[in-house]
Amino acid sequence: MSEENKDLGDKAKDSLKGAKGKAKDLGKKAEKAFEETKESAKDFAKEGKEAAKDFESEAKKTADEFAEGLKGAGGENKKLLAGLLALLLGYLGIHKFILGYTKEGIIQIVASVVTCGIAGIIPFIEGIIYLTKTDEDFYNTYQVGRKPWF
């Protein structure tokens, strides 16, 4: 029996050595997989940061374009409003008040009353001029330059 115990002991030692070898191999594979995963995570984080920077710059660009569009729309709306009011209700001088020309608006009302509406031709011509000017030219002439007549 001692021989059998010896054989069993040798088999157990061999099995233990085999198990240790397999455990080392599995440990190395696990370590390798961990390192690969770690590198993948670093690459993913780097790509995420780059994507966030790209998104930030695109968002800023879009916001700037939107703000510019709002500025342009405001000037265009004032031009359109003043032009249409000059054509339709110009004898009342409302378009002058819209543009901030209070004195000229009062003069237009008085002139229309005194001439029985004949002075309404002046705002009609102004309305045509307002609507045919470019947005930038209208803004520079009548809102920044403060040109009261024609």
C-alpha cells in the first residue's frame, strides 16, 4: 500500500503542478486581458474628450449663427414694418414714430390734416424707398444715421 500511496502522492503532485501551471497561464491571460481593456478604456476616454470638444465648438458656432440671425431678423422686421406702415398709413406718420422720429411724425400728421391728405404722397414715396433698400443700407441710413426724410 505504501507503493500505492506513493503513486497517488506523485499523481497528486503532478496534478498540483499542472493546476499551478494552468493557474499561472490563466493569471497571465487575465492580466493581458486587463491591460488590453485598460488601453481600450484610455482610448475610449480620449475619443470621448475629442468628441466633446468637437461638440462644444459646433455648439458655439451654431449659437453664434443663431444670434446673428436674430440680429438680422430684427433689422429686417423694422424695415418691413416701417415700409408697410408708410405705404398704408403714412399720412398718420406712424412709420416715423416706429423709427424713433417723433418730431417728424408730428409734422407728417399736421401736414396731412392741413393739406387734407395730399401730404400723404410723401410717406408713400418713403415706404417704397424703405422697402427697396437692402436691410443693411436701411439700418445704416434710417436707424443708425437717423436720416429723417427720404
